[in-house]
Amino acid sequence: MKTATLESFLDQKNPLSHIIYIVITLAGVSLIALLNRGDISFNKAINFFILGLIQLEIFIFVARMIFRKFETTIPGREFTKMILTRFLLFIILCFIAALIIILTFNYILVLINGGDGSLVLKNFFSYEFSTWFKATLSGLSIGAVIFIVIQWQDALKREQKLREENLVFQNETLRNQVNPHFLFNSLNTLSALISTNPEAADRFVNKLSSIYRYILENSQKDKVSLKSELDYITDYLELHRIRGEEKISLAINAPDPDKYEILPVSIQILIENAIKHNKATRENPLSIEIFIEDSNIVVRNNLQKMATKLESTGIGLKNLAERIKLVTGKSLEVEETDDSFIVKVPLL
């Protein structure tokens, strides 16, 4: 809660944030006056306030640009290296900005007071630079630490959430595949094939073992090659064909699948979803198309909704969308038309 509140204060799109900046700047000027035992003129205090508020606004803007959201799957060592690199960049950019601000501000004051503008640089570097440098470095260090803590905590929360989502996903995937209905149909089919078509039975066993091997080897991973996922889907649909269910057609158009990666078992969830919620007969088969479009793998099926709508928790599709968001930072796109159901999964 504290982190969220601090982030809202640092959001420059929020009008309340600028009021906070004014209050902070006033507090800073008051503290300076107190430390100097009130030996600061009103005009000088006003100058401190204007200069401080401008710098605070610019520093926060630069910090938000540099310490913006990081990728969700960056390893700890790389994350630390990135934080330190951005910290250094933040310090350098803010020092340059602060130097430009103070020199411009001093030049304007000199012109207003009728002084010689050509002496601004010389006077600043001769008498003011050391004090300004120490004060600016202290302020920037405090500000950078605040932003680093915010981003670090945010990254830890995202990592924890990803672990939790992975556990849910693994349980849901295994539960969907090793469920009594799936095993019952598979074993019945296998039993019938052994006596009537031993060759088909052998092929069925190979496909079934290949499916479970893929699930067990890859369900805990964040990504697999698109080719291996499509091979898995082909094996999965082959089981339906071996069982004599010529009710589902599959068309895949994915050139160079080795170039892409995808969350494991993600396409299979969409296939299952299509089979579960649509009628399929030999006369009116369920047609499933898989193809690549704009860095997405698209799964599209014709809509043939069942007369009796099956009760669905929606956990599979919802959990897949959450994992995609956490791992890729992108969204799962779902679209339903009068005759089609379309889902776009971001490729990695």
C-alpha cells in the first residue's frame, strides 16, 4: 500500500502530485532558513523556492523516464546491473539539467537586477559550484534511491505473482489432461484398437506418450519453441483422428516456426476450449486454423455453439491471459464474431 501511494505522488499526471511538490519545496526552503537561523531574505527564499520546484519537477520527470517498468523475467544479476546503469544515467542527466537550470536562473536574475550577464559563469564556478554540487548530489541520491526501491519491490511482486500463476497453470494443465474423462476415452479407444487394429493402437500409444512427455517436460517452463508446441498440437489432434473422430479439422500455416517461442501448452488450451464449447459432426466439422499474424499466433475456429451451454469456470483462458501478461507484458486478444472465435497469443 505504501509503495502504491508513493507511486501516485510521483505520477505527474496527477494534479495532487504537483501540490505535494510545492509542499515539499516549501518545507525544504523553511529548513534551509531554519538552519541559517532565519538569515535569508524574503527575495532569496522566493528564489530558492522557484529554483527548487523547477528542479524537483524535472528530476522526477527524468526519473520516471529512466526507472520505468522493467521486463518481468530479468534475472537478479542482470536486474542489478540494469539498476546501477540507470542510476548512473539518472545522475548524469540530472546534473546536466540542474546545471542548465541554475545557470539560466542566475542569468535571468542578473538581467532583472541590471547586472553583467557575462560574469554569471565565472561567478558561479568560482563561488557557488562547490555548495551547489554537494546539495544537488545529496538530493539526487535520495530521489534515485526512492525510485530504485519502488521498482525493486515492484519486480519482486511481479516475480512472486508469476511463480503463483505458474503453479496454478501447471495444476490446471495437468488436471485438464490427466482427468478421468480424457483417460477413459483414451483407454477405451486403445482397448478397441488393440483387437481390431494393432497398428493404429501402437500409433495411438506413441502419440499419447508423446503428449504426456511434452506436458511433463515443458509445463514448468516460461517458453518453448513454436515448432515444438505445434508438433504437440498435431499429436494431440491425431489422437482424435485415430479414434475415428473425423469431426475436427486442423490447418496450420506457420512458416519458420523455429524463429519463434511461445508459452508451453498455450495453444492446446485454446484447442480444448474450442472443442469443449462447439458442436462437431462429420457433416459440420469443427474447423480450427492456426497461423502467424503480426507477431502473434492466431487460433481461429468456426462457431457452432452447443444448444446446452456447458458450465465453465473460465480458469484456463483467464490464467493463460495472466501468464502471458506477466511473461511478455502483452495482452491475450480475444475476439468473437457471428461465425468465428479468434484468440491471438503473443509470440516471444
